[in-house]
Amino acid sequence: MDNFYLISSTVFFLVGFVLAVVALRSGGKQVGGLNIGIAVAGLVFQSLFLYERGELHGRCPITNGAEVLVFISWSIVIMYLVLGRAFRLSLLGVFSMPIVFLFQSIAIVYLLAADPGAQRPEKLDPWLEMHAAMSLLAYGAYGLSFVAGIMYLVQDRQIKSHQPGRLFRSLPPIRFLSDALFRLLIIGTLLLTVGIVSAFFMEKLPDALHLIVSWAVWIVYAGILAVHLLKRLAPRILSLSAIAAFIFALATLTAL
Amino acid sequence: MSIFCLGVNHKTAPVELRERLAIAEKAIPTHLSEICELGDVSEAVVLSTCNRVEVYGASTDPAGALDALIKYMVAHFEVAPDEVEFYRHENDDAAHHLFEVASGLDSMVLGETEIFGQLKKAYATAQSHGTTSRRMNKLFQQSFSVGKLVRSSTRIQQGSTSIGAAAVDLAEKIFGQLDGCRVMIIGAGEMSRTTAQSLVSRGAKSIIVSNRSFDKAEELAAELDGKAVTFDDWENHLDHVDIIVSSTSAPHTVVHRNTIEHVMSRRRGHSLFLIDIAVPRDIEEEVNAVDNVYLYNIDQLQQIADEGLARRERQISVCREVIAEFLSEKGIEALASSPGEMSSRGRQGSAGRPITNL
């Protein structure tokens, strides 16, 4: 049943992305509303999948690469639904959906090919759960900052080229995008900080590679924020940094 | 009872003639009363804007009413009969004309919204002076519904159709809302004034005007409720502005890349939008390559405006389809017979269906 939920959710995000692209190409005005409806439907099935997997493992369902990808996708969708509207960036969802679709497609292939099954711990460590959940929520915020960075670069390119294309009207103002990008980096880094601090309270410290990777990601993002706060990076540089940092963060996940 | 429309607009009469026929807002009630005293005219609405003067009315003899109205207009405004060519519409044609006017399809700036407010005002004036009744009430109420429907279901309003509008649209895509945006004008020419007025109309504030002739700078600054600075001093204010509109008559560039790079290093990530409407150009083209700086010259803005206009023109047929579909569902309500008319004339017809020339 859990695979059914995951496949349903993935189909919703694919359909949402396709419909949004069609609406954008025809200059439609209802992209935001359509997008939110589909994202909510996809989120419901994502949550059902994670619930079933949580029941299976008796803990937070992040016991293998597939579950981690779904959890990050879930975080991205949650962040979009909570922050996208607050930041007046409903179109963030359109650009997030391909990433969510990609992550979940990989997870489906992995689970269908070799589902490792239940991974019940002998004893539940709440600090471990906290560490993992907060860290992956941070990845959700970073994923969304990656999306906002791409949107910024696209809109910046459209305006600088003097030939605003179809996306020009649908994309938000670049000031909103750069503000949202900065806030998402702060939110992500705060969540990751909580995740890393939680690790100190765990009954058994994670292995060295895990610690190094977590700290490396934290240092990269904290470094970007520090330089931005001190020197005020140009939004284009901040966008490129957020994009590069998320690719790095994803690469570190594969190392784990 | 039939409805009719008589008028001139920007397509049929030059501005010299339109301004002679224009009816001042204060004089409209008097004209409404006088028009309603002409022959069989029982209802009247006068619409007078810079691009059109139109009279809508109801009469049992529309052809006679239109003839009388032309005589009235010619006599009252002292124009020679062969000097002006009024268009005249009756019944369905009159209603269709009004629906297109309400939708902005007959406007000089295709799809503009100002006409909608002007129509509402014209109708309210006539209503408050008792020169509207069932026909005009139905006709104008329906025209408002059609106007709203066309604007909400088509892309007739999308895109900029003038240099000023293109500049404002770009500014909004850079800064979001323009409330609080600070504007500097270098060169107090007519184009600067028009562009600055477009920006101010959307909320831009803190206008700084600089010009070689300080008197002219002060004059424009006063008009825009801004501040004038001397031409030697404008560079010192660059740190605090978001939008620069430049249109000097200098034969060489006055804003250089190194100046802007220097300014951007102090602006802490704030974007800068430069609008160069001077010929020859005032701003070095390389300025656009600076991060977070956006430069548009007059040709680039004109191209956006031309594309916007072409897009709107492509929407005309879509708008007409929307109007036709609306009317096929609802009919022209102003032309439907009232219960009294039906019984007296023995006609059958459901309310809202067009029955013309009763």
C-alpha cells in the first residue's frame, strides 16, 4: 500500500508540473491556485506513505536512501505550502515539482527493486529522530532556496536580455525572489543547526563520515550567509551560491 | 421603443474637432435635459472624454431622433454640417458599439480601463438627473457586465502599449510594488516628465530632478512634488535612488559604467533600474552588464510596447467572440420588450431576448 501512496503522490506532482507549464505557456492566470491544489493532494499521499513507513519501522521513516529522498520531497512541499504564499511566490511550486518528481521517481525505482523492509531499532532515541528530522527539513528549505535561485536567474536573464519572454509576466519580481532566497537560507540553516546540536545529545554519536558531512553542509550554508550579511552579495551571486550549495548537499547525501 | 447612439471618436475626428465638440462635466446635465426635449427622445446618456463624444438614447423614432440630435450638436457647438461626420447606430448596432467601448476595444489605447470608469460616471450623471429609464438602465448595466467579462476572460489588458507603461511594468518586475521607490530624472524633457508621471501614478516617491538649466529642474520637480538638484550634483544622489530616467540633450554619454559600478558597491544589494530615453543615448550600454543593474533604452522600451500592442490586437477577435457568446446567452436586454409593450402590441418574447424596432 505504501508504494501505491508514493506512486500516486508522484503522479500528482508530475500532472501538476505539466498543467502548470501548459498554463504558463498559454499565459494563464490561475497557475498559483491550480498548483496549490495539486501540491496539497500530492502532500496527502506523501504523508500517507511516510506514515505507513513510520509504522513499519517504528520510528521516523528515514532508514534508507529512498525514504530520505521522499522525506526531503515532503519537506520541500511543506516549505512551499507554508512559505510560498507568505513570500508571495506561489509559482515556487511549479519549479519545485520537477525536483520532487525526480526524487520520488528515484525512490520508487529503489523501493520496487530492493525494498530493505522493516528496520526496527532495538531502542528508540528521540535525539536521533530529532537530528534526522530537523536535518532533512533543513534540506527541504535548501531545496526550495535552490528553486528560488533558479527562478531568480531566469527572471534576471529575462530582464537583462531586453526580450522578456512568456515567463516574464508569470515569474515574481526579482526583489521578492532574492528576499525569499535569503529567508529560506536562514530557515534552512537554523533547522540544520538544531539538527546538528541534537546529535550531541544522542546516546551514540553518529559515525565520523556522518559528522563530517553534516558539518560540511552547515559550514557551506553558514559561510554563504555570513559573507552575505557582511558583504551583501549581489542577488545573482547569492542565487548561484544557493544552487551550488544544494547540489553539494545532495552529493553529500549519496556519500552517506 | 428603440435605442440609438450618435458620436465622434479618435478614429473619425481629429483632436481639433473633438475638443470643439467636447462637453464639459458641469455642462452635461443641461445638455441631457436639452437632448431629452428633442422630438421623441425619452432617455439620454452623454459620454464625453478626450477621445470621444457620444450620446446614447432611447426613442420611438430613432432615425428622427438621430437627425434632430445632429442638428442640435451642429448648432450648439457651431460646427459646419460638412465639417463633422458623426457615426450613428441603432438598436443592436448601438448596443454592440457600447459593449465594445466598455470593453476598451474602441479605445485609442486598446484594452485600457479608464473608459470603463468614464462610462460609469456618464451613466451615474444621467441617472442622477433623471434622463435614464428602463432602456438606458438595462443597456448600461449590461455593458458593465460585458466590459468586466471581456477583461477577466481575455488577455486584452496584458502587456504594455506605451514607453511609459513598459517602463512601469519592468520596474514592477524588478522591485515589486513601486510604493517607496525613489526616482531620479536627469534631463527635464517631455519624455522624462511622461515616464516619471507613469512611475508616480504607480506609487513611486522621492523624485529628484536634475537638469543643466536649474530653472527647468525646479519647474519639473515642483510639478512632480520632488526635489531639484544641480547638474553637477546628481552623482552624489545615486546611492539613494532605485530608478533613473535619463533624457538629456547631451551629445555624449553622461552615465558611465565605472560610476554605476562604484555606486552599486555601496548599495548593499539593492537593484538599480536605468531608463535611457535620450537620443543620442545618455547611458553607456555596458552598464547593463553590471550585476543587479537593468538598463533599457528608448528602442528597447518601444519594442516591448509594440509587441504588447500587437498581442492586444490579436485579442480583439477573442474579445468579440466573448461578447457574441454573452449576447447569444442573454440577448440585448435593453431591446427586449417590456410587459406593457408586449400586451399593447401583442408580441411574444422572453425577457432578455432581442426584439428590435418595436
